[in-house]
Amino acid sequence: MEDTEERDEPLTPAGRLFLQPQMDQVISAALAVEFPIDVDTFKAEVESSIMFKHPRFCSLLVRDSSGREHWRRTSVDIDNHLIVRHQPLADDPSTSDEDAVNDFIADLAVSSPLPTDKPMWEIHLLMAHRTLYFRVHHALGDGISLMSLLLSCCRRANDPAQMPTPGGVSAAARSQRKKWSAWTLLLVVWYTLVYVMEFVLRAAWWRDRTTAVSGGAGVELWPRKLATARFRLDDMKIVKRAVANATINDVLFGVITCGLSRYLDIRSPKALPEGLRITGVAMVNLRPQSGLQDMSKLMNSDSGMRWGNKFGMLLLPIYYHKSSSDPIQFVKRAKAMIDKKKLSLEGPFSYAIGNLVMSLFGPKIACYLNYQIVCNTSFTISNVVGPVEEITAAGNPVKRIRVTSSSLPHAITMHMVSYAGMAELQILVAKDIIPDPKTLANCFEDALLQMKEAAEPATKS
């Protein structure tokens, strides 16, 4: 027994945080495929994949005599992790596959933790809806790690011998991103101090004003609904070109600001003050390489791009504005905000402070502080750049990739993944607060289309 305990690997501080009851998080990924699923072929593909051999996916969560969590290697039986469901998820035959799968995922987002008597992952084969649904505990890794691992098990549709090409920012572009000067260094210090102080105030008492989209303590236990907003990346690029030096993330936050403003106009019985602040929590990848990662480097401890949870938190404010004659202004305001965030060290500091609090005070205090920050803000958002070309899973063409996570005290949780020219934003909501998430999704989609129409004359001139 002592030899076994010596070989156990302790959890990272972030991994321990995600095991706390208030922050218990499961990451979900749904891959809709073109043809009926061949169970035997898919099972064989998983058993021969990197995922089936990865240490985290072959380890049990155990606790020592002092209650500290560790990973302990074990043998894996694929039949304990593969759940095949042949029956349709909805009783009504007119329900679309997307709606049926979204409702299924929304139900699991609240009250279905992963069991700890086996490695903490499972795959549902939703045969009637031609969907592969993966559930992986956040303690095993962050969204970048897990998406990189998942896609390493897939192949390009036009070249089955090759793995998908990850999207992201090139090394040359990253090297040109910042030009350091004395003034820039001063701004880095100033913005870092301001934003770190905001984290402290958010953990203490500073809370967003209550609106029709506000959550709060206990909302993570409320029933959920899930809706999908779809964007063409070409449309987002048209808008991006209309604003100097803008990025897709700038466009996304412009769309979120405009869409939420439209939705609040629909839902709020009283006029909201112009410029009302609504704060989001975003996760930022802290690895040297942006976007999806090379699995050989993630699994190599000497590469500097280790596996696990390697991300910082950003507090991203957006501001309510009534419908504007120039929707591009939403993108310009979003870019101005994000440019300041890029100049700060808010992400690395939040990661370092989280590790320090975990080391000094333990997971309960760290969980409490993180929970307070979430309760005092209004939404969660993430954006993962997926493969640039169409891919296959076990030889079956993948039509779309959608991701989400377990519920949080936020009434809105948004996760976007781009894939082969499209971007899909999964919008998980507390249905007693936001009963009509499809309306919210439409607000986001309409916002992008309006921005595209406004941007096209500018990009042609």
C-alpha cells in the first residue's frame, strides 16, 4: 500500500478546485456525425487512441488519510465508459436532433456528476441522433488540453492519414504582437494593478447591478436550457476588417454586447441606464502556444506546454447600449476594452494568486473566493479555435462540434468553438431566469448580420 501511495500523483491546485462541490465542473463536447454510428468501430478507435493511454484517463481519483486528492493508475475497461443509447432522446418525433441533444446536455449539466469509482470520463453514443457526446471532468484538464486530445483522435476528411490542422495565431504573429517601450511597461504595471484590485473587490463585495440575466449564489443548482447560436467565420472576418487591427475575439465581444443589449431591451420592463456595466468571466490559455496544442508536447513535461489546467481568469466588462445606427461601434468599444486587458498581466496573476491561496489556505478558501467572483459577475464565456478543415471520427464525417460545461452560479454560460468555417456558441442558461435562450441566440446572430451589413460598404471602399 505504501508503494502504491508513493506512485500516486497529486492533483494540481486547479484540479483540486474543480472537485469542490460549489465549483464541480464537467466539460462536455458533442460531435454530430454524418452517418449512423458503428459502435464496434468507434470502440476499437477509442481503445487504440491516445486518450485511452493518457495517464489522466487511466487514473482513479483517490484521497489520502489527510483528505488530499491524488491520481492512481488503474486498468480501464472501455465498456464502463461507453454508454450506448438507441432510443430517441425526445418523445415528440418533430423535435430536431439539435434540440433533443441540447435538452439532454442541459439536464446533465446540473445533477449528473461523474462517478469516482472509475476514471472520470465517459462517452455517450446517441444513436438516434448520430451524436458522440463526451463528458470529462475539469480536474483532468482544461478546455484546450481536452479539445486537443479529442481532436488527436480524429483525422482530416480529405486525408485520413493526417490529424486535423489546429487553428490559432502563428508564431510570427505572436512575436509581432507587442512592441515594448517605457510607456508600454508603465501601462502594463498600471493595468495589472487595476485589474488585480478588481479581482479582490469582486471576491469581497463588488457586484454587477441586477438585470434580467443576473444569476447568484445557488443558481448553479437551478434547471437549465441550452441553445445554439451559429456564426459564419467569413461574416466575422468581414466585420473584423472594418475595424483596424481587430481580432475575432473583438468581434465576438462586440456581438455579445450588442446581442445582450438587444435581449435586455426585450426583457427589461424599465429602461436600463445607457452604459450599464455587465461583467463576464473568461478563461485565457497561459501556454506559450495559443489555440489547440500538439499532444506530443502537452504530454512532454520538458516542452513547457504541460497537460492539465493552465489558464488564468479575466474579468471582461461589456456595456449596455440601446440599438445603435452604427453597430460597428460595439466592436470598437469591445476592442478598446480587450486591448487594455492584453496589456495587463491579469491572466498570469490570477493563476499565480489562485495557486498561492490554494497552497496557503487550502481548496475550501480558494473555492469560496472563486465562487464569490462568479456570483458577483454576470456570465461566463470561452472561445476555442477548432480545426480549420472538416474532420472524421472513427471514419465518420463530423458535421459540427459543440462544447459546454456544468452549470455555474451565472445564469448564462457561453462556450464557442470554430470548425471548418463556422463558429457555434453554446448558450447554457438557468431557465427560470432566462426562459427563452433561443431568443437570446437569435439576438446574437442578428447582431452579427447587422454588423456585417454595416461593415461591407467600409471594406469595399
